[in-house]
Amino acid sequence: MKQVLALLAFAACACAWAAEPAVKPDLSKGQSIVTQICAACHGLDGNSTGPANPKLAGQIPDYLQKQLTNYRAEQGKKAERENPVMSGMAASLSPEDMRSVAAYYGRQQPKPGAAKNKDTLALGQKIWRAGDAAKGLPACAACHGATGAGVPVQYPRLAGQFVEYTEAQLKAFRSGERANDANKVMRAVAVKMNDLDIRAVADYAAGMH
């Protein structure tokens, strides 16, 4: 029942986001902003070369726009997603800028990643495809898709993402350090995962494409 309620809540959130007036992104402006601000860490084509900075190529634009919005502190309130570097970057962007950057990166071709640990592939595949009923852990594929392509707006593409980055985010959700997931969906999932589960899933997702 909890999973059903969570999915209904997500649907309501997604519908509310989709109901906002559509503004066509300016891809040329998005590329210009990326060149000046984002490329140093995430790459001009969104294929970052270091695991500290996630790959953004092929990411769902609505998801990227939401994350950029969440990095901003508004009217004295803390940012929903706290990160000193990204908060500084996002502060200089208007909503239209964010939409254009997100659309630009979303159209780039992601370079495939690779799983690194064959010993955990079976566990990662099991959790991704079926979850773990004994722990009450749902399948990752239910929200992120069978191929890891993600589902707008809340659930990002994870296929090919750096193992280290995905692992760090899952641990941040588990500890509550990251808390910008709608209706605490990811926090409720991650708290049921131990370090081995997290590492196995992150490694398995890295090899998906």
C-alpha cells in the first residue's frame, strides 16, 4: 500500500510540474551557458570525466531543471539540495536559463559506462529488476526503468552513470543528507539498503546502456 501511495504522490507531482506553462528552451543559449559555466566540471557534451561530477548527457531535462532549481536558496530559505559549488552556479541562472541548459544536456549523446565488479553483478541485477522482498525493497526498475533511462520528472537516468556518484547519492539519501526527493521516496528506499546493496546497484547501473 505504501508503494502505491508513493507512486500516486509521484504522479500528482509530475502532473503539477507538467501543468506549468511550457516555455520553449533556447538550445543556443543553453550551449553558451554550458560553455561558460558548466563544461569545466560536466563537459561540453555532458560526459564528465571525473566521478565527483555526474554525467549529464542524455539526462531527462525536467529532472535536470528541477535539480538546478533545488540548488537555489530562495528568500532566506535554505536550498532544497545543498551543495556550495552548485548553489553558486545555480544562483546566476534564471528559470529560462535552467530550462535551456537542461534541454541542451538532455540532447547530448551519453557515453556508455561499465560495471567494474563481476562479483556483485548478480546482486545488483536482482535488486534492480526485482528488489528484495525480505527487506521491503522495491525494484529500481519500477521508477528508473528497465534500462535505466529514467522517468520524468523525479527519477533520473542512471544508466552509464559513475559508480561512485550513484553510490554517494544513495548514501546521502539513506542518511538524510540529501532530502529533495518528492514524498521521501528515495529516502524510504535507500534506508533499506546496506553498503553492499548500494555498491552492487550502482555498479550494475553503470554498465547499463
